[in-house]
Amino acid sequence: MDLLILYFLLAVVISFICSILESVLLSVNMAYISVLEKERPHTGTLLKAQKIGINKSLASILILNTIANTLGAAAVGAQAESIYGTGAVVYVSIVLTFAILFLSEIIPKTIGANHWKSLAPIAAYMIRFFIWITYPIIILTLFVTNRISKGKDAISLTKEELIESTLLSEDYGVLGEQESDVIENILLLDKIRIEEILTPRTVVFALDGSRSIKDIVENEPAIFKFSRVPVYDDSIENITGIVMTKKIFKQALQDDSVALTTIQKDIFKISENLPVSKALNMFIKKKEHM
């Protein structure tokens, strides 16, 4: 009777642990691992290696789980037959099946999925032990699985998935609305063209380059609202440069009779059909303001 209970508990407990580890390993993400690497470098590095080499990690867990279930069922059945007779094997097998289903599959996987952050550090060390004791069998299983996958690694996270993750983080209150919008807009920069973000000409404040500094300072109070102002020649349709407002004030203290064109800076021209991401890189390389 004691052996029957022992075999039963061993099968359930080992399967319980394996199910939790599997659930934690599949739930943990690389962002969390990066944070863990900074807080606990050794644990984070270990968990990262297991996540990257997830085939080996899962193989060790599934091997032990299969062994526990198979040998456990055989041992429990044999003990039940020796104690209660052949007729009891069916009933004991039914009890064991439901025990493994609920106590070793549903419950532990739910726990692992809901509490993976707190369980991940200890799971990393347990998985390492599992890999060590099952390594010879893992080599054989990896030989088969690598032939199936042909060594190709799947992309773990696409840009579209990252955007959806950002939106979900906003829904759950992890990110604020503005933070979510900023991240989403950054990720979409390569799909947005310059023409889509241009300020309409009708609302652009610009100055005629032929006007004197004195005239502008005395009659254009709007310059105090901007740090940079476009400069045009005759018509706003003909932008020739840009001027920093602080340079206007500095020139006003030195000689305010000169024309605005004398202190303007040439502009960096780009096609309005370029993606914003490419334009941003060009401005950064040339150290230009947008």
C-alpha cells in the first residue's frame, strides 16, 4: 500500500513540476529577461540561454514528464494489481488519469502562466538540472527536431506584434496614452512619408529676407513664439533659408540695419516622398534640425 501511494505521488509531483516549468518557459519574454540580466546577471543569462535554446529546454522537461507519467502509471498499476487484484487496475488507472490531468496539467500550467515572473528565476536553475540529467536523450531528440526545422529560427517578434503589445499595454494601464502613441508613431516612421507630416503653408510663419532686422524686431512680435523661422525671397513659395530667432536678437544689438538674408542659414532640402525614418537619419547625419 505504501509503495502504491509513493508511486502515485511521485508521478503526480514530478509531472506537476514539469508542467509549471514548461508554462513558465513559454510565458517568459525577452524583455523581462533583459531586465533580469541587469538585476541578477547570472540568473538572467541562464534564463536567456534557455529561452534562445528553447528546443533543448523543452525537450528536457517533456522527457522527464513522459518518463514520470509512463513509469508512474506502470508502477501504480502493478502495485494496484498485487494488492487489490486485476479488477482494481482499471479504477486506479482512472483515478491516476484524472489526478494527472487536473493536478499535473491544468492547475500547474495555470499557475505558471499567471505567476511566471516570480517563478522564472528558480525555474531557470531547475531547467538547467533537468537538461543535465537528460542530456544524452536530448542529443537524440535534437537530432530529429533539427532535421525537421532545418536549423531555421523563427522570428520571435514582428513590428506589427510589437505595436499590438504597445496597444495592449495601454489597455492594461502599463503605458499611458501619450506613451503608447509615441511608441506606435516611432514604429510606423518607415511607413509615413514626409508630405504627410508637413506643416500647411497657409499656417507657416515666415519672413521676407529683404526686410531689415530693425523692421522685423519692431513689427513682428510673432518671432518671440518661435526658435527658427523660414526665410523667403519675394514669395513664401520660394523658401531660401532659415534663421534662428536668437540670431535675429543678437544682430539687432550689433547692427539692426542689415537685411535678414545676411544672417540666414541655407536649408537642407529633401524629397517629400521620402519615408520619415529615412529623412530623420539624414538629418541626424548632417546634424540638421527638422
